[in-house]
Amino acid sequence: MNLKILGNNGPYPAPGGACSGYLLSSDSGDTRILIDCGTGVLARLMDEGGPASLDAVLLSHLHYDHMSDMLPMQYALQFNPRPRPLPVYAPEQPAAVSALLEAPCFDLWPAEDVAIGEMRVSFTPARHPVPTNAIAVECDGARFVFTGDSNQDPLVELFCEGASLLLADCGLSSADYRPAAPHYSARLCGELARSAHAKRLLLTHLNPKYDPKALLDEAREVYPAAEIAVPGEVYYI
């Protein structure tokens, strides 16, 4: 599989940046899914064939920095229609936000395990103030795992076990982390990758108030091969 980073910020974009958005393609290119569609992601997706080129969208949760560009996507699909509505897999709560996705161009599905083209997708609940899922995608003999927004959780840790590539929520520095926080710290992302025996770790959901290098240094204290998920870069899984 190939993972292209469309956005790596949260909960708001850095100057010239974009929030959570990840384009995952099979080796053949015949299956393409978008994981999250936060602020600024749609413009970058338009350079990759736009929503008409997707087989599905997976939303880890319904906070705006992970789904807000699904709203103007409806206009993009009106002017560039698909033969069938675009399948969208997402939590059903908060109901008021889920209702914003009720549009003829979207085919809404609950976040349940599913086969999408060449890919097998699975979900597990994560720790966050609203219903949120970690997401795993298996294809071409590889396993990609995205933590979504989460904090330490035994179920998520088991779900990440053996990931070929782990994309982890690095929402906090160690200094700002608290046990009840809605995000992992950079160091905890490293600990998660190490304990789960992940082959590769990418840090994402970077708050613009932090220096990315400082976060990377924290993660590398426990997982020396950690990397920052760089917008525009493609990572082979």
C-alpha cells in the first residue's frame, strides 16, 4: 500500500497546513480510501483525483478537525458526480454532526469491519471525548494502523500489535500530557510503537503550537526510528 499525507495538524491547521487527512492506495492503485477529511484536506485531495476517485471515506470520529472538509466535498461531488454515492464509514455520534453528512452524494455506514475493494478494514474504540475509532487496513500483505485521537488504552495497544506502519496521534508534549487527556504525548506514541512491535512509526495530529522536532525527539527517546508524517510525502507500507 501507499500512504500519502494530505494533512497532519490538529486541532487546527498550521499556516499553509491542513488537519487530519490520509490517502491510502493499494499497490495496484485500484482501491483508494481517504482516512479523515479535516480542515484543508479537500484542496489537497483535488490534486489527487478528487472525491470522485475514492472508493470510500473512513472518519475516525466527528470532531471538525477530522471531518469538516466533508461539507464542501458535497459541492465538489455535485459538480463532479459519481455513478453511485460515496461510501462514508463513521461513528453515528454526535448526532448533530452526523446529520451534516446526510446528503444524496454520501452513502453513510456505521464504523464496522468491512472489505473495500482489495482492502480489509477494521475498527476498535479509542479513548476520546466523543465516539472515536482506531482504524486498521490490511492489503498487499501489509497492515496499516491509525490510532485516531486517543490516549493510553489496552484495546488500542492490542489493535496496534505488529503494524507494518503505525500512524499515531501525537497531540501533546510530555510536559502537557495528563492521564485524562484526549491525546497521546509524543513519548507515549513511541512507547506504543515499541510495545506493539510496530515496524514503523509516523507521528501525526501535530498541534501548531509545538516545535515538531521537539515532539520527534521525545518519541525517539523510546522509539529511535520514529518519523514525522510530512504533508505531501508518500510512505510505502
